[in-house]
Amino acid sequence: MKTKQDFPSINEREPEGLKPDGTPYRVLVVDDSMFVAKQINQILTSEGYEVVATAGDGEEAVEKYKELFPNIDLVTMDITMPKMDGITALEHIMNFDKNAKVIMISALGKQDLVKKSLLLGAKNYIVKPLDRKKVLERVAQVLKKE
Amino acid sequence: MSEQELQVQENKNGGEVKQERILKIDFKMVTFSLAGKDYGIDIMNVKEIAKANRFTYVPNTAAFVRGVYNLRGEIIPVIDFRIFFHLPAEQKEEDAMENLLIIRKDEQIYGIIVDSIDKVVGVSSEQIQPPHPIFGDINIRYIKGVVEHQGRLYIILDVNRIFAQEEERKRTSIEAEGMPLYTPPVMEGASPARGENREGPNQAVPLEVNFIKETLFALKHFATTAINEKWVLARYEEWKKERQTSDAVQLKDLDDAEAFLKPFYSPYTDQFWGDDYAAAVRSLLPDMPGKTITVWNPGCGKGFETFSFACILRERYPEHRIKIWASDSDLLAISSAPTMAFEYEVFPEYCRPFLVKGKYGYGFNQVIKDAILFEYHDIRNNNPYVDLDIIVARDILSFMSPEEQSKILSDFDEKLKASGLLLIGSHEELPAEEWQFIGKAPVALYSKAK
Amino acid sequence: MRVEYINPFVEAAFNVLKEVLQADIRRGELYLKSTTMPVLGVAALVGLAGDVEGRVMFDMSKTTALAVASAMNGEQLSNFDELVKATITELANMITAQAVTKLHDLGFRFDLTPPALFTGDNMEVSDHEVEALIVPMETPQGKIEINVAIRERV
């Protein structure tokens, strides 16, 4: 008779945040709201992702990306921020690294902003309020594409 | 065994013997004060309490009858208890608010003026003692009893005896002689618009009309002032003939008030302006300078008036840009305005050149729609409209309180250009000192007086 | 305020609150107010520009703010600290942004400025007597009044 030990853990799922080699994906979270940064952090860490840095404005985001490159797998980018907004920051990061994976996060769902960011190279766009399932889905989707 | 004995027995078994009596609270009264003493009335007789100051004086009644009061449409007699009981009362300012107890006895409602109303006090009927002449300044037959509560002594009045029919008649005749005559404050009459003589037409107007004016305001928020008094008085004469018996002349409820006001409304209220009225308006519109015509249409309701006027302007001034601010404080009515649609036949002739067919019927084309901004706005609040060429405010002023009317009218004056025009209700009129009539019945069009 | 602007704000408030609080939200009757003084104790302000000029204010008591922030963070917060402020600010931002998005779809161009949070007892804010639309929202955490004062750019 086959027992549970004979089968690989069917009911246990691999946390999405881990790469095939077992190390976590490294994420840079960019948002000027302490609340949103905390929320994204919680969602991602619960699935095994590693939030290696947080930035509170576009300028800081570009700096940190350049610093941590090439050890950044993903960036979540808020759009409305002081000093430099997310769209501009996206542009800079894409110029620096054409393979950068950036997901835009915003409360504004205006079509032109979505289009603009995708044209500039963002891989996806999430509208706030953040839904845990949706965030994880989109993140996983972006990271799988190679 | 009475409650008291039971209590004493229980406590005898050790411990302290407390003299507390467990009493049932079975009598509640509303307490108030008259000339510094505390009184109470059975709460079953008290309908409500109110603060009021506008009593319509009724001549030829006893001094303790302060007049009548309009309590949400019901006319009730108001009695000043201090005068009734010969108690000293402080002379208040004419307009000061009095404290009223609203009492119900059988089917009749009365208002009673007292010095101040305190609270509801509950006592046990066992504690009420019969009145002793020494307790009251008031004739003993009106006192049900006396009770002490939390260190205060309350004299409980017997409302039934006070308002008994026979007693009243007897008292009225006795008291009428030798009682100081109560001098009423200046009679409530129409508030004047700016510049008009206060004493004007009021003195000749009979009391009945005042009742009607009060009721119109209470039920329909229609305020009679110089703007519409002429109409109200004329309508009153008509109404009397219609209603014949004096009892039926009174406006007893909302239906009566609405029936009275029915002929007041300007033509085509709440509908598209008919071709006749529209043509009359058009013929009175002068040439306009400049390139834009800015209009404000407060009280636009569902928008019929606004669209009608927009079509008239569009045709009359083909070279001008038209901009109409249409506002109303009725959110439900104005919400449907921007997208109104009907069958073709519903639209009058002069509107038809501006229609397009849509999914739900015919509606106005983009040219007309773009000319109008519908806003949810209360005319009593500030608004940013300035430098207006035309204001269309039909039957709006009459439904504002007298103070609001003058404020809004002076607002209109400020917001209009020097050459501005004001279109009001067909039965409304403006003071000749500030406004010049350039219309023709039923179009009440005015320009600013030079 | 233009009638077309009203629904987007009402819907956005309802949708966002329902989603972030995961509870039954009820809308009270809309009305107009002539002074724009916050009455409840905590006010989050988002500026509006574009086709209109003005602002949206979210007014609530401190207790409600703490309760809302607690619900949104999934933990009991009892001090009015930076996290609570950031949370309420973000709530104001989300509701306004959703309304602006809806308005955009209707053809109206609005922009929003970053939100600001004000707290205090007996606060008084007067913007030269502008008329405001009040949308009262009842939540299990308490009442939140959404106060919109905008006018057309002439």
C-alpha cells in the first residue's frame, strides 16, 4: 500500500517566491507610502520573496537599482511620488538595464498612464487597492517570462 | 402586608435596619417653573415641548390668551400660564423665544407658556399629597396634589380642570373685566423688500390673510413679501369667493395650500416652454454685445426651463457663444437633466432644430448640451458665477424666507453685468428703485435700473 | 458641483471602503454644506486640478481613523503614529484616484495632488466659503464624511 511518504508532498506547494535553485527572488519596493510599502512587503515575504530594499521616491529608486544591480529580480513601482515620479524612474531604470522587470502599482487606472508605462517597458500594471492574490499572480507571471 | 412592613421585617434579621421604602414609580410628570416655583403636569397630557415666538395675536380674547400658533400646520391657542394664574412674569423682548408645553386635552391641543421647562420626574402616586391652600398661589381647584422629589416641592396641576369647557367660559367672562390688557407685539405682516415702507399695506389687511400667509410658509415655504404680496392678496379675494364659508377659507393642510398656490406658478413650470411663451421671451431679448452670453438659471429643476432657454438663445444669437450655469438643490431632479430624452412630439417647435435621435428617444444635440452645465447647488451658499448677462429665476425668490430673498436679490444685482437682465416668475415683481420692468405679461423681464 | 461628477465619487468611496474594510458599507444621504470646516477630528485632503479646481476631504474621528487603520493593516493599532497616518492618507488617495479614473472615462480631465493629513481637536479650516458636497459613509469602524469642494475652471 502506498503511503503519504511515497508521494512527493502533493498538498504542500512551493512558495512562489523561490527560484528553482531554492533562493528567493530579490525585490525592490518603491512607494512613498509607509502603508503601501508595508503591505507589498507582507504579501511578498509571505510567499518567500525577499524584499532587499525600499525606496520612497523615484530618485532613490534609480539609485538603489543601480547599486544592487545585477542582484535585483523585480521592482514594484508606485507612480505618484515626490521628487521623481514612477514613470520617469521607470524610464531611467530601463535605460540603465533593458532587461529590468518593473511592475507599476498605482491607484490611478487611467488608460494613458497604463499605456505609457507599458510602452516604456514596464512588464505589468496593478491598480490599488491591492488584492493579495492578484499581486502574487502578476508578480509570478512577470518572473516566469524570460 | 404592605411593602413597607415587609421591608422592615426583612431587615430585622441582623444587619442595619434601613428605613428605605421600595416604591413603584407610577406617576411621571413634566416639571416646569412659574414665578420661581416648581410645577408638574402628568406626562400623559403633555404632547411635546417647544420653543416659539411667533404667536398671531387674536383680538378680543382674555389677556392670558397670547394668541394662536402654527404647530406644523395645526393652529393651536397659546395660553400664558403666568397671566392666567396672576403670577408675575418677566417682560421678555418682543421676539424672544418662549418655552411652550404642548398639552392635549381630549381632542384639543393647547400651547402653554411657562418660565422654563425642567425635566421629566417620576414619583410614586403614594407620595402625592392632596393640596393644602397654603401651598399654592394658584386657585386650589386647579391643583391635583403636591409631591416632594429630591429636595424640591412640585405642585401638580390638573390640566383637565384648567381646560374644562365650562370653567373656561366662566373664567373668561370673570377675568375679562379688570384684567390688565395684554399689549401685543407689532403685528406679523409682510417683510418689505429693500426700500419699501414697513407700514405700507399691512395695516389694512385682515387677520385671516395673516393666517394664510403663515400657513403658506409653514407648509410650502412660500414667503409673502413685496415680491409677491400683490398676487397673494388678489388670490385671497378670489379664494374667499371660491370657498365661501369662513371656516373653509383657512388652509388646513398641504392640499389646501397647494390649491391656493396653484395659479401662482409661471407658465410651463416643469415642462418645456410652449411655443407661445418662448416667442414672447424671444421678442423681448435685446441685442447683446460681446462674443459670449453667460446665463445663470437657479432652480432649474429637471432642466426643461434650461433647455428651452438654451434653444431660444441659440437661435436668437447665432454668432454668440452661449454658456448656461443651471443649478438646483434637488439632486434627484437635476441628476436626470443632462441626459433627458423623449419622443419627438413632446418637444415644442423651436426646440426641434436642435434634436438628435438616440437610443432612448430624442435628445438635444451636442451644441446645446455643451452650452449647459448642470450643477447640484444650493442658491443660499456661495457660488462663483460672476459677470452674468442673464439670470433666469422663475418662482425661486418666493420660496425663500424673507431674509434669504433680500440676500439673493442683492446677490443677483452684484453678479449681473450693468446691462444684465433678470427673468422672474410671472406673478413676482421687483422694487422699481433697483429694477426696471422691460417685459410684457406673462414674461417678467427686468433690467438693472439706471 | 456638476452633477456628472457626483456618482464617480460616491461609487469610488463605496467600492474602495468595501474592499479595504471587507465589511458592509452604507451611504448616507448626500447634501450640500456651505462651510468646509472638518468636524470630526482627522482630515485627509487631496487636491484636484485640471478641468476643475478644488479638493476632496475625508473627515473622521480619531477613533474611527485608528479603527480603519487597524482593519487595513490587519493588526490592532492604538497609537496615532506614522503608520496610521500613512494608512489613512493612502485610503484618501485610493478613493480620490478611483473617482478621477472614472471621471477620466467620462471625458473629464482631473489631476490629483499628493494627499495631506491634518489632525487636531476643534480644527477649523475655511476655504473662503466654498460650497461642498457631503457624502456620508457609514462603516463598522464609524462614520467617514467625504467632503468634495470643486468648481469649474472658468
